[in-house]
Amino acid sequence: MHLIILNAPEVSTGTILSSPCIVSGALDTKSEFSALVGLDSQPFLLRCFGTLMAFSLTPTYGKQNVPVFKVQKPSGKRHEIVDMVVSIMLEGDVAKSWLTGENSQILPTETQKNTCYAIALETDFRCIEQYALALGRDILSRHRHLTAANVEVKERVWRRVMHSDGRGHNHAFMRGRNPTQRRCRVRVTHDRTATRVASGIGDVVLMKTAQSGFKGFIQDKYTNLKPVGAGTGVKGADPDRILCTELEGWWTYTPSMLPDGYDYKAANARVLQKLLDTFCGPPMNGRYSLSLQDTAYCVATAILKENPAIAEVSLATPNVHFYTYPLKQFGLLNPNVVFQSTDCHTTASGRICTLVRRGIGAGVSKL
């Protein structure tokens, strides 16, 4: 962080002061300012014309939405594909570009884009986390004035085309227009022990058509939501409701517990399976959900219990509402089988966010 002092009389322009301080006030001299923040004669940027003011600057920059597609061709004819969208944000000694327009510290964002493709070619990676780590480390190794590279990768999932004889095609793939995305966020610094890796998924729409209720909530003068579930006293109503969410999930690994070349892809597949098993419950009878909050917490704690290398789980689970369509107006009984669907991106909907970390907190695991 850089502290910039503007508009102070009797003091000439100097240099930039690195400091976490933020000051604003009617100080008249450099000595008054120094006495206030305890900086003595350390240099700072000053411009004359009035009352002393101070602002903090935290500069970061990078390249976003770089589409990188790689066809991996190991020995034999069976190909693998990786379809990524890469974003980079860099930190370090780069403030001059903001403060003076001098760009000698700036690695052009077009150069960062080209680096994305070069590292994809030169690195034999098995998962997007390994690629993101290699990309961040390459940039920092060649530009020592940068202190951190934050890399986010979204992977669009393709599926191998299956032939009618049950065999997967060697080089034919398919995906939907809006495929499920695997994701990762990596923070790389010169201190490798400070590396952070988070993996996740997005655009996963999960639905249960039974074994879900919601009751016992606050009912004030503006509440018109009807409780759903056993014991609600709603005559003739199916006690089940549709529970649906468009889930975004992240889980953060503990770096010290991971060996070099850790297989994130296999680990993430296990996490996703645990997520699905817990959300849905056993295949014959399922698991009753008292609320989306209840289900999200059970999912997060189940992931942590099964994966010691994961430090925290974060889930964003907006409601995707399905409303029983009122066909009674036409003389038809609709026993909760025909619904009007909604879209959580364009319709008012609840949003439940759940962050669970290891250690003592407000709740304990139910599992």
C-alpha cells in the first residue's frame, strides 16, 4: 500500500511512502504530519496548494478472460482437451504508473496474455491448478519487482463422445452451450510456503423434487410465504417441495499438506462426489432437508471431514424457485406436479452463503 500526501504548503514534491496509514486533516507542515503518524523524516509525495490531505493506493492490474484451449496428445491416438478462461492480477512495486504515468514497472497485459499461451505449451500439466501455479511462478521468476500473481482459471467441461458400442471416441468431444465449470484460484508469491490454492465448481444446477421442507421462520406483517413440511397443518398439500440451487463452490487447500505435483483433479472429483452424495442423500430415500442452509452446512462439513488437506469450504447457493401453478382456477387439481420455473439471475430469489473453516466456531458438524 502506498500513502500519497496532496496539497501541503511549505513542502516540496518528494517520493512515494509505503505505509498502511490513511490520514486526512488540516495539518499545515511536514512535522505536524510526521508527529501524527510517527514517520519522522521518511519521504512521501507532496504537492503544494492548501490543506494537507492523504490517500492510500493499492495498485493491482492484469489480464482477464484469456481463452486458452489445449489438445493434449500423449502417445497413441487418444486425445485429451483442456478448455480454459484465464485471468491474472499482479501485485508489487507498480505504483508509478498510477501516480506519475511512468510505466517502467508495468508488464503489459498483452504480454501477460501471450504468457498464458506459452506456459500452456511448455508445461505438461494434468489439471488447471498445476497450470495456474506454473503461470504465476513463471511471471514472478522473470519480474522480481512483482510480489504476487493471482491467477483464476475457469475450465469448461467437455465430455468424450461415446460410440454405440460403448467405447469412448479417441478425438471427438461434446458439451452444452453453458457447461459446468471447474474453477481454481491460485495466489503465488516469492515465498512458496505462502502459496494459496482454491479449487471449485460453478454453474452446477442441483435439484431435489422431494425430501425438502421449510418451516418455523419469522412471520411478520409482510410475510406471505407458507411453511412446508411435516406438522405445518396445510391441508391436502404435499409436504415436499422442490429444492433447487445454482451452486458455486470453493474449497481451499492447506499448502503445507500437499506434495509437489499434487493431483488436484482426482482430489476435486472426490470432493464433488461427496458434495453430491450429501446434498442428495441415499439414492432410494434421499436425505430430508430442513432448509437450504441446513443442506449447505452438511455439505461443507462432510467435505472437510473426508479431506484433511482442505482448510475451508465456501458455498454460494441461490434459490431457484419452482412455484406450483394455480390450476384450481380452471377446475383442475394440481397435486404439486406442474410448476412454473424461475431463473435466479433474472428473478428475485434467496441467496444463501456458507463459509465453514476448521476449528472452533459458531456451529458443530452434524455428521
